[in-house]
Amino acid sequence: MRRSTLLPATLLALGCHDEECDPDDPNSCGDGQVCEVSADGTPACFAPLLVEGRVFNLSDGEGIERARVVALDANSAPRSRVATSDTDGLYSLQVPAERDEDGAPVGTTLTLRADAAGYLTFPSGARLPFPVDTSGAVEGDDAWVLASTTTDIGLIVAPVGTGTGSIQGVADVPAAPVGILVVAEGEGRAVTAIADLDGAFTIFNLSAGDYSVRGYGQGVSYDAVPAEVSADETTEVALHLGDTATGSVSGTLQIVNAPGGSRTSVILVVEATFDEDLARGETPPGLRAAGVSSAFDIEGVPAGRYVVLAAFENDLLVRDPDTSIGGTQIQHVEVAAGGTATAEGFKITEALAVLGPGASEPEAVSASVTLSWVDDSSEDLYEVRVVDAYGNEVWSTDEASHSGDDPAVPYEGPLEPGMYYQFRATSLKDGVPISTTEDLLGVFWVPAE
């Protein structure tokens, strides 16, 4: 099973990090060590940092073999190469890390993405990525090891009818790596993968048919490649950097009636991956503007069609849902080669605070679930809807206006073991929506039996 980390912490603290090495040469360090940046900014040899865990079926707890796991940074760019799980679902992922004066990995936050044949990608749909803090790594006999509940990844079986074909290949990696989202479009749907540090990728669960495969990354353009997929077969493709100039997306937002929040972020989602029900999609690494209070500008955008989303993280803000006023529609833009697309101004407002379940992170529940949030004081009705991890609405109800207390609604929908759900409550006044709960909160799931 997992390696023991209960060995003396003195064995590798110094290692051989006085030895010079070349970060571009994986063989420049011996004895299983890796070349990393040290505290003084120079490269040296250290024991590797390994993120270890298990990929398993959420419905029955069984390990999943040949799942692909990659570490990502805050901008969804890859921090590692891909690790493949073994017959028990176990994986060990070597993650590059800056080192302190003792050779220990400098603490940083990353997230994990997992893909496997026959399963939904994690994270996707109602499922959110868990932050993994590398400062929790423990020094062992030959590596620093980070293994916890946040590094175990449960996957949900894909819906009936999901395809069994796949596309794999390698994308050219630019001189300054930016991270690449790979999108296969065809048959009325789009399926994605993240290319690792070497550009390797695999896209699972494709129906038989013709696809167009393309890479998206900030400041780079890739030529689209056709791919013909057959059931139970893997199609090989290679993605090459093109000479098409990238463009930009600019616009403004207005934060109104939001005493709890003053800044948000704006992201671009590849339109083909956008889910209207969940109002979510896949964002190419780097296509994000942070700390936005009014104007924003996102540079290095490959030509294509995008959805502009704001207030997406948990920042006490949501896109204003009030359809009776202007500037509240989800924005779609098309970026021409080397051009600038402008998103019409849109409004952001204060979110309805979630009380439970999922007030701060996904929450495990049992047979009895009550959906609760902070009262909006100016509403005359609430609409409550619950979607599953597939993006299907599985239950909905209306809740009358509250005065002096916070709504608490018994959930009467399905609770399938291993499934994730998210509830969203929207307040209405005279039939018009005025606010809603946070985009990424209200998530709950049912442990395997």
C-alpha cells in the first residue's frame, strides 16, 4: 500500500543539495533525487516531492486502474507530469517544488485532476477541486510524501451511453510552458484533458465519430487536428503550435448591493465546454483576471468562442440574476486572430450565504438532508433546485417568503451512494430573480454503502 513516512527526518534534509545540477536534464542528479530550485535561487539536488493517493469508484470504493492524475496550479496549469494508477487505484505523482534552506518543499497550494475511462472527470459538474497544501509533506526514507484524504480521489461512473473511444497524443510545449487545455469537439459535445508538463494527454469517453482536437493556452495557438474515433479504440494525434496571433478580451463589471464583497475574478470558458444548467465550463490555463472591481483585460487569448464568467470563486458575490435590468446576461464573445473582443458590461451582486449542507466545502450527508441559507429580507419567493454531478436537475421546489428566520427546506430528491449534488436557492421579487447562492457552495454527497 502507501509508503511509510515514519522514518528519521534527518536522512534527506541535507541530501546532496550542494551538488550542481541542470533542471532541464532529468539525469543530472543521482540516487533517485531531482533537480529543484533552492532557497537561494540556484538549482540543486533534493529528494523528490511525491503526492500519493488512491483513485476509487465513489459508489463502491473499488480502486480504479489506469486513471490519469495530474497536479494543477491556481490557474489550472499543470504542475506535474501524469501519474497512472495501478490495479488497486494507487498512484504516486512527482511534483516539482521549490526548496527551503533545509531542503524541505516550500508550502504551496495545488489541485488534482483525474481522468479515467468510464468515469466522469474530477473535478467537473457539481464537484469542486480540493486544495492540497504541500506544506503537509512528510520526509521519508527516499522522498518527501504528501498523502491525505485530499489526495484520495473518488470518481463517479459516467452516464449510460457514454462513449468508449479515446484520443491520446502530445502537444508541443512552448519555450515558456503555460499549460494546455485540450478539447475534442464532435457529436454535439466537447470532452477535455489537460496536457502535462511534457505535453502528453488522453481524452476518454468519446463516442464513435469525427472530432476536431485543439489546444488552448494563454499566449499560444494550436492548429486544430481532425480525429476519427472508433468504439473501444484509441486514436493518436499530435498538436502543433500554429502561427495565428492571440488576442484579448476586455470589459467592465459593476458590483451592486454587495456590502460583503468588493473584488472578484473574471474567467474565460471555452464555449463548446459550457454547461448551461450549471453555468460552468473548462477554462484554459491562464485565461483569468483576478482582483477585478470594474474594468478587466485578459491577454493572450487564442482565437475562438468563449463564455465570460465572473464572481466564480467563493467571494460572497454572484452574477446578478435580475432579468428586469440590463447587464445581467451571461456574456458570449468571439475572439478573432490578434483581435480584441469586448464583453458588454455586466452586474455582480451579493450572494445568499449558504448555511448547509456545503456551507464551506462539499459535505457528506446521510438519509436526511435540510437545505438552508440566509434569508434575503426583500424577497417574496424562493426557487430551490438541485442538480447532480451529471448536471441533471433532480429535484426542485418553491419556498415562501421568510421574515425573521432563515429558510430550511427538507430535501426530498434522490440520494444515490457515491453521487454529488448541489443546491442553488434563488430569491425572487414580483417574479424576478434578485440574488442566488454562491456558484461553488451548497455541494453535498453520499458516501458509498
